[in-house]
Amino acid sequence: MASTDSGTQLPAASTRKERRVPKPPWLRISLRTGPEFHAVNNMVSDLSLSTVCQEARCPNIYECWNERTATLMILGDTCTRRCSFCSVGSGRPQAPDGAEPGRVAEAISRMGLRHAVLTSVDRDDLPDGGAGHWVAVMRAVRRVNPRTRMEILVPDFKGKGQALEQVLDERPDVFAHNVETVPRLYRTVRPGSRYEHSLAVLEQAAARRDHGPLRVKSNLMLGLGETREEILESMREIHAHGAEILTIGQYLQPSAAQQPVARYAHPDEFTDLARAGREMGYWHVEAGPLVRSSYHAANHRPEDLAS
């Protein structure tokens, strides 16, 4: 059992059959599906694209799609890892789709995005972890949308530094890799991943700032069984390894197949963590119960916040 600062015992992250913690009122969302929502939904379907909004059952899908923005997920909708918090399907993926880069570029053009966010499933079945396909997608997006800023949320490529270098060579505007949780919980929450690998990914990306403007970003979740001090320590380590922007949100159990929520953090806790992050030296911390890595992503760069 883990404990909070106040000594309250939190359920272990690996417990699956415990009684669910009731959702608090601040997690209510509006299920609004207006014309813009349907336009994005139809476009995603017409272009045979995957979005993390759908696959990860993001609670912000109604807000984002009504604003004609979405996080596009490349390399298919089947992941080679089985993280206990994630609802994306796992198994044996199909080969990368050579036509996908063009469809992604077209989708970004249709939505008129000034800031596009791309992510992918883990592809440990591929020798380069999917890095070559990432490069093809990024080049297609830049060719069709030269004025669109590109934010990429990448996997750890199983610690293959050369694969990551290929992606970094394409010079994204924002580079994101999510640490997600504290090191004590990695074996349960992110089997197949390593906390040290995630920190190394951030550090490798941050080293590229010597060659041009690049913002480095990561994400943490609350409610998996971590303590406050563990979260603060991970925030310090993530910043020390080069991340300047951090998002912090509440873990929400997508379905009965994923691990249950250990606790729901009060909005005041997120406010306090955002203040602590700024004191640590982060340029920006976006923290709140419904915050996800790409939520309000277009405004996460410090130059945008200052304007």
C-alpha cells in the first residue's frame, strides 16, 4: 500500500478487483457534438486515420473536435506494449501504411491547423521502432503545410538512440515524450518501458537545442498510487533531463480492462503542483484533472504564452 503526505493509505496500483472510487463532480464533462465535431469525425473516417482522442478515450474529445483540432496517431491503432492505464489495443500490428503520410498531411490541411500534434503507438516489432515512418509523415506534413508548427509525441524506441536521432533530424517545433508515472510504479503501469529510458529520451532531445529552437515536453498522471513526494521528485528529474514544459492530469480508467483509479486528486492539488513546477524552473506547467499531453498544446510554448 502507498500513502499520501497525510498518511492516507492508497490502493496498490496492481490491484484490479477493488471497489471503484466514485468520480468527483469536477470531472463532469459536456458531451457536445456540434457541426465541427461531426466534420472532424467524418474527415478522420474518410481518410482512414487513427486519433489518440478516440483510441485512448480522451475526455476532451468533444471540446477539441468542436474546435477542429485532434491529435493524429500514426503507425496504426495496435500497440506492441500493454500499459495497464491505456485503452489502445495491443497485439501484432500490421505493416506501416505507405499512404498514411499523405493522408495525415491532408487532414492537417483540411483542419487548417497552425499547430499539429502527432503521436504513435509503440512499434517494437519494427527494427527502427517506426522511426523511418515517423520521418516520412513529418516530411509530408511539412511539404503540404509549411507554416504549421509540428509537435510530436514519440515512444522511447526501446532505447535505440539512433532511431530517435532520425526523428530529431526532421526538427520538430515541440518534442514530447511522456514519462507518465513515478519509477516505483513503472513495472505495473508501463511494462515493457523503463523510467531511465524515458529520461534519456528527453535528454537526447534537449541536446538538440544547440542546433535550433526546440521545446521539450513531458507528462505525468495522478491517481495511479503515487505519493506527492514521488511526483515532485519525478518533476525535478524530468526538468533536470531537459523538459521545459510539463502537463499533469488525472488518470481516468478507460474501461474495466484497465487498472482502477487509486484516488482522484482535488483541483487545488493540480494548482499547487503547477506552482511547484514553475518554482523548479519549468517555463510552463499545464495541470488540471482533465489535462492531457496535447490539451491546449498550441499554447504550451513560452513564446506563445507571452504573446
